[in-house]
Amino acid sequence: MIRRWVGLLMLGAVVLLLSGCWDSIELNRRAVVSGMAIDIQQGDKPKYKVSLQVIIADEISGKYSRGGAPVAVYDGEGRTVFEAVREASRKVPRYLSLGHINALIFSEELARDGIQDVLDYMERDAQIRTTSQVYLAKGQMASDIVKVMTQIGKIPSSDLAQKSQASSRLLGDNYRVEIDDVIRALQIPGGGPIINGVKVEGDLQTAPTKSNIEQINTPGILQLEGVGIFAGDKLVTWMNPHQSRGLIWISDKIQQTAMVTGCADAKGFVAYEVIRSRTQVKAELKDPEHPVIKISVRPQASIKELNCDLDVRKNAVLDQLKQELDKVIKQEMQSAVEEAKRIKSDVFGFGSVVERANPKAWNSLKSRWSDVFAHLDVEYNVQTVIRYSGMRDRSYRSQNTKEEE
């Protein structure tokens, strides 16, 4: 009798497990969305316009290709983002699948109006991954970004994501920003998120057409363009590339970057590659009402180009070059901090550093942190180590100069 009941219970458990695919949709009935652009509309039109970049699988594989575009863009309008997405489904012959979005693009106009309501949908929807990257269309419609035909990457949103990764690693004036990063930044008192900018450089009319990828000199190309700085959920200003890199120095997110300084007392320039860096940010609260932020940066660099007659075998010369590089890095960080102070937005998370150092003092500063941050004392300590001078320690130019003498 006991065995019979045990058997019935096991059978019931198996039946419950078999019901897990009740809402499944076959892959050939899905439209995979790789990018989403959101614009805000004025006047009598619905508030939001959503543009969905859908992958045309037959054009990607090539076996059943008809020679068309690898993606198609479908638009929808609505009073909310969810309504706009569902309105777009009127034009798509398959079920929209939002789980593979590589790039989420907000228009600058929407960002200045506020992104809090939009992010509420992104966080609630079970399909959308909060690891999707976020961008701002600088001075253009967000829909313009998802319509560009790209040469190297067939899928424009993937092409944009790969550009972000390459630029972050090689140039260092941007880094990966995900939906989750933006949501977390909105919860920081007195702070706000930072989001990478992007724009179509060149001909906006040709960029969505096939002729855009049929020329050696691409008429319209997707290009990363600065970093947008928010106060709360509203975009306030843009940082230039040097300020952006200063922000990234402080955030300890530099992977590699290229730097150029003067040749100390000589004429010319020296180019460096920063191969790694480590940043520490601490708070000192001798006076709890006036915290001091101390930033310590330890970059390691190699000389990549030397356009002056310096003998880098000498320690005295290396010390001079090191001081020049320290000075440039410090200036970039100072410029970034001053710009953030100007708009009273703690995008660096200094408030969290103060809280960890002295939770009691933070409780009294928290409600007025924006004003405290605007007058915050920040100290910088940069100590660069120049590891290598490339394949040679002296330039052939210096040897030619000696022979002439």
C-alpha cells in the first residue's frame, strides 16, 4: 500500500515538471530584437516612439539570402514604452523576442526629460536582460542609430557594442555601461548615471541604405561620442574625451589607453601606452562636516613614440617624462571632478566612500550631499611607472644628430 502511494506521488511530481513548456514558442516563430531605440515625441503624438532592430536570420546565414538588409527596423508609438513595443508588433509577422538586445539607445531629448519611467519597464520585463548596454544618441534621433548599415559587423547593434569594447580597451575614454549600472546609479544620493554617447558621423540620409556599405569611404558611420553626465535621472551635460578619461581614471576602469605629453624641456611629443592602472579612493573625515577625498592612481606605461632627442636610458630623463605624464593624468581627473561639481552630481560615488569611512557622519551629510559635493576638497596623487621604451632605448634621430656633430 505504501509503495502504491509513493508511486502515485512520484508520478504526480513528474506530471508537474512536464508542464514547464506550456508557453513555449518555436524559434522560427520568433523575431529576435538586437537593438532598441527610444525617442520622446512632442505635441499631440503619443509620448514615446520605440524603434526595434530585428535580425533577418536568412540574410545573416547566407544560405537562403535574398540579398536584402541583415536587419529590419519596426516602429511603434505609445503613452508608455510597453504600449509602444506592443504597437510595433502590428508590423512584425512573428512574436517579438527581447531577450537578446545588445544595445538600448535613448535620444538626448528623452534623456534631458528624464529616463526613470523608461527604466521601470526595462527592470520589470522578464525578457529584457539588465546586462544590455545603454547609449545616448547625441544630438540625433535614437532611431537614426539603429537604422545604420555597418560594414564590418552585419548587425548594427552588435557592431556598436564591439566598438565600445574596442574603444574602452584601446583608448580608455569610455567603458561598458549596462541597464543595471544605470539603475544602481540612480539610487545613489546626490549622484546620477553616466552613459556613453553615440552618433552617426557623416551622411544621415545614406547611412540606412545599402550603398552605405558598398563604398570604401563609408558615408555614414556609427561613432562613440563622449559621455553624458546625469543629475538624478536627467541628462545635464556632456564630458569631452579628456574629462571622460579623467572620470574613468577615478572609477578604476582604465584597461589600456594612449597618452601624449611634451618632451619635458625639449621640443616635441612623447606618446605612451598605459598598459594597466590601479586607483584607490579614500575619504578623510578629521572634520565630519568637511570630508576630504584622496585619490591615488598607479599607472604603468610604455613609450610608444618619441619625437624628440631624449636618451631614455637615463633615469633622470625617465623621471622628467614620468612627471609630465603624472601632470597630464592629474589634470584630466581635476577637469572631470570640476565639471561634476559644477552640476552638483556625484557620478564618482564619493558619497559611498564617505559612508564606508564614517557611517555616522554620512547620516548627517546624506540629505545635503549635493551641496557638500559641490565644495568638496579632493587631493590627487599620481605615481606613474614607465616600464618599457619599445624595441629600442634610443631613437635613430639622436644617433644621426651625434654623427653630424
